[in-house]
Amino acid sequence: MNKHDSTNGLPDKLRAWFARLETTADRYTFSFRAKTGLVAPPEIVPYRGYGTAELLHCRGRILQNKNIIAAGNDSIWRNLINSYRRFESDEVPGATVQIRFNGQIFETVSNEEGYFTLHTPLNPPLPATARIWHTAQFNLTHSPAGEVNSIIYADDEILIPNHLAKYGIISDLDDTVIRSNVISKVRMLYLALFKNAYTRLAFRGVPALYWAFRKGSAGAAKNPIFYVSNSPWNMYDMLDEFMDVNHIPKGPILLRDFGHANNPDLAEAFKKHKYNETVKILETYPHLPFILIGDSGEKDADIYMEIARRFEGRILCIYIRAVKDKKRNLRVQQLANTSATVPFLLAKDSIDMAKHAHQLGFISKQSLYRISQSQYNDRSSVVDFWLEDE
């Protein structure tokens, strides 16, 4: 099972022992269920990927089917049951997944937590096109539960930026796009467990602001947007649906594996998830500058400043949404004051960011007007963009 780290404060050797014990227990539990026929049908859960004409990055997970279906009128108890199903994840290790993309076929195997990844060159490369979204097909060809008697497959999208991209955007999600109250653990837990994609709230102006960034200053760009968050992969379906419900431009949603928190060998990568994923994106697109967006509730400002120093000249601007905490905001403002080479704004709301972005030539005047109007009706101001998304 993919759980939060429950072993904080223990010596490293004891934590490592607990991690090995959990992995072994998961393996034997799955083996027992497979032999006794208690394994639910597996499903492929692909995560939206990205790449270039020459390179493909994609990942996903093989899980026993949880049958999670959310609706706007779900009760808090239905939401709680769905949340339990997300976090009580019965993963399928050792499953073989076949991935078809651009007429090419690749294979990969799920790990102990059921995750599979593919980072591979494309040969031949993807032909030039005005589209930025391309389809990959995922087929389950072998399951450790036994023979795969029916075709189990799923499709998902791969983001391939093209010549119309002027810059990219890397954005946090919690307390940057979606109200999460990270600084209040009780409130954050309540929202995560008792709310769903239809009842969680986006910050006012976010859909229009992010569409403005997508379209750029001339309104004709197709700037890629990546969402990098410290939330667990268990939340992926809710977050993806939340973006859809709120008409926020889609992009790869890059979360982290909470199973790594208990693994001493992977604990450092777990802690540096946001930094590592941001670096990976910047290295994938070496000729594309980026705008970084986060909030003052966590360490986004520190991470982005470190990124700006490492990738000198690649970061166009850093935007940090202020949370309701004067001490945290003061610390971030002091950090912003030390940024001599990269524009850095601690913003109170989306309009603050929009005005600054327009002044620097990142978005159009028409987009600024739309964002202002979205303070009254967020969804109607962007639904036309959503319907024509590439």
C-alpha cells in the first residue's frame, strides 16, 4: 500500500527495516490474493506525459480497479469513501505494459508500487505539426495475477511543444491553483478527504490567467504548462478532473510517490521532488525560457531561486501567491528583494500577477481584460478557449 511516512523520528536503520518489511508484506499479500483469485481486475492508470519530437517521457500505474466515480452532489461520506479508495491503493507489481506512440512500440514493467515509467528516444522523430497534444496507447500484456484474458488498455495525451511556444510555465498546484490550506494541516486534511473535484475551489482568476499564459502576448502561442506538486500520485484523478471542471488549461501533472518517504535510498529524491521535476523539464527543453509560479505556504520561492541560479538566463519571472500568513509572506518578500537578475513578484491575487505579466509582455491586453472580468465569472470567460484546446 502507498502510505504516508509513519516512521518519522526513527533511526535510519529502523526506518529502512520498516520499509523492507512493508515491501515484503505487499509482495506476499498480492501473491496470496493472486493464488486465491481475490485480485480485482487490474487497470492501467496513465499519467499525462510530455516530450519533444525526439524524446518521450511518460509514466503510469497498474492498480486493482477502484471504480472511483465522483459527482458534484456527492455527500462528504461518499467523498471520504473515495478518498479511502485512493489511498488504500492495491498496486500490481511486475506487470508488463506495452506503449504505442508515433508508430513505435515500447515495453516497460511496473515496480513494487505498481508504477511504470518510460524515458526513451523516438526514432524516427515525431513529424512537425501544429498540434501540441498527441495520443499514446497503453496495453497490459502480462499480469502477475495470471494470464491476461481480455485486452486491458488506456489512452492518454503526450504534450509535445512546437514552434509556436514562446515560453513555458511550471506551476505548483496546492495554494497556487487550488485552495488547499497547506499551512493548516487540519484544514488541508479536511479538504483532501471530504471534498472532490467539483467542490474544491480554484483561486479566482486562475483559469483566465493560465489561458493568458498559454496564448502569450500575441494571443496565438501554444505555450506549454506543467503542474508540479508535492501531492501524492493517489490524488491524480481528482486533480485532473478538477482542472477539467474549472476549465484550467491542461498540462502534465507531476506528483510524487509517498512510498519513497519510507525508503532511505529514495528519501532525498522524495524531499527534492519539486526541484528535480523542474530541472528535468528545463533540461528537456533547453532552448525554451520559463515562468515559475508557486505560493508562500511552502518552499516554492527558495526552490525557484535555486533553479534560477542554476539555469541562468532561462527563468523569465517568478510569481509567488501570498498565503494568509504574515511571517511567511515577509520571508518571501525579503527573498524577492534579493533577486537582482530575475523579476520576482509576491502577489496577493491573480490580478496582481496579470498586471505584472502584461507589463513585462508575457500576456496580451485583451487577456488582462479577461482576467479582470473573470473576478465575476471565472468559467464563462475561458470556456471558449477550453473548447478549442489543441
